[in-house]
Amino acid sequence: MEPTRSNSLVESLARLTHSAGIVGTAPSSCDIHGGFIASRLRDGQLTGCPECSRARQAVQEAEERAELQRQAVAARLERLLGQALIPQRFKTKTFDNYRAESDKQLIALAACRGYADRFAENLEAGRCLMLLGKVGNGKTHLAAAVAAVVIEQHRCNAMYTTVSRVCQQVKASYSKESTQSEREALDIFRTPDLLILDEVGASYGTEFERMVMFEVINARYEDVKPTIVISNLAPGPLVAALGDRTVDRLREGGGVVVVFDWESARREASNG
Ligand SMILES: Nc1ncnc2c1ncn2[C@@H]1O[C@H](COP(=O)(O)OP(=O)(O)OP(=O)(O)O)[C@@H](O)[C@H]1O
Ligand SMILES: [Mg+2]
Ligand SMILES: [Zn+2]
């Protein structure tokens, strides 16, 4: 007799279940989901509740998704920290390991911590921060601490650089071999949400340096992006070194100025 269509279907289903190790079925029950038909395996074992199995799988898939998400967040953080180019010495500097004993140190710490905590608002307003004063007072330390908070808590990108590095980058773009235009060289410093410009006015500002500083600070001013300027110069000489127009842009929108004028921590360390 010719096998009917449904007969052949039943047979192939039987072959399939047999190859999967299923030799029969038996009524079974789950405390949560009630009755179900369990499959009996070759070794006599009965399969468990399919609803429970689906639920377990859903939990596992959610955990896998959460883990991938965690890895993506960690990778982004790692990337942001790498792109920030914080010098090795300052990577471990935080607000918590800044010793503030005098009133002036407490004010400097509070100003920098406040600037970092309110970074979302400062980013919106393009508000700048100027850390001005004596050597070894922890200006670069506190700027690195701001960058860490900006990256880790606000998930924004920050970049540390020095004036001489910016000038070198721009000068290199003039070379015949350079693949970068002057504009592209300057744009490196225009893109980050926060730019930290260290050692401003350290080399008694050549005309070229003044021009480059204006280009960088003005570009960020046009984009309403905050910049931290660090200098050994007091406010007056800083205006002389950078020029009125540049300092005016740094001050606009309530730019914060913090003056550092106490004994160097480097000297304290060497005194024991
Ligand atoms: N109050 C402080 N508490 C803890 N460490 C400090 C403090 N002040 C400075 N330091 C440490 O002393 C060293 C010098 O500080 P830093 O380089 O930040 O000074 P600076 O003001 O940037 O100096 P310069 O103008 O010469 O660049 C760093 O290792 C810094 O971590
Ligand atoms: Mg410094
Ligand atoms: Zn169940």
C-alpha cells in the first residue's frame, strides 16, 4: 500500500525524535506551570518543564546581553581614558589624593571639584577654567582630576596637551611631507568636549605661539566648548602673553580663575 502523506510525516517525525534520543512520552507536571507532556529519553530520564526551560534561557540571554553591555561601557571608558593623553605621572591624581591644608588649597580644591561636578552645565555654557600660579602647587594634578571626573562620570571626552605640543603639531603640518593641513592640525584640539592646555606662557610667548593659542581658544569659543588653561603666569601677565582677545574669550560666560601661590609640593617632598 502506498504510504499516505500524513503517514510519512509521522514516520519522519519518529525518526527525528529517535535520533534526538527520545524514545517515548509521559505526562508530567511542573509546580509552577502545571501539566505537560515530557519526553522519555533512551536512558529512561524524563525531560523537564518546557516553560521553565524557556524562562531559564531568557534569564541567561538577558545576562549575556547585560555582560556585553558592561564590556561595551568598559571599552568606551578605556578608549576615552586613552584618548585623554594624561601624562603617566598624573593618571593617578584625583581630588581625594590632593592634600588641602591651607584655606587657599581648600578653595582651589573646591573650585576644581565644583567645576568637574558641574561639567554638564559647564559644557553647555562653554565655561572655561584658568589655573594660574606658582610651580609645584598642584595645578596639573587638579586638572588631571577634573579630566578623570569628566570622563568617568560625565562620559565626555577630554584631552590634555601643552602649548608647545600644539605648536609642534601645527608646525609639522607646514612640512612638505605632512599629510595634514594646518586646519586639520588645529581641529585635533577643537574636537574634545574638554581641552586642557598646560604650560601656557611658559616660553615667553612668541608671536607664533600667541597666534596658535588664539586659533585654538577661539575655535573652541565659537563651538561653545570649555577649555582649562594652566599657567605659571598671574592674571595680568597672562593677558600680556596671550593677548586681550584670547583672555576675553576664556572669561566669557563666567570663566573661573583659581590662583595658586603657596610653597611648592615638590620642594616639600624634597625637604622630607
Ligand atoms: N596639595 C597637594 N596634594 C598632593 N599632591 C600634590 C599637591 N600639590 C602638588 N602635589 C604633587 O606635587 C607634584 C607637582 O604638582 P603639579 O605638577 O600638579 O604642580 P603644578 O602646579 O602643575 O606645577 P608647574 O607649574 O611646575 O607645572 C605632583 O606630583 C602633584 O601630584
Ligand atoms: Mg604643571
Ligand atoms: Zn515549569
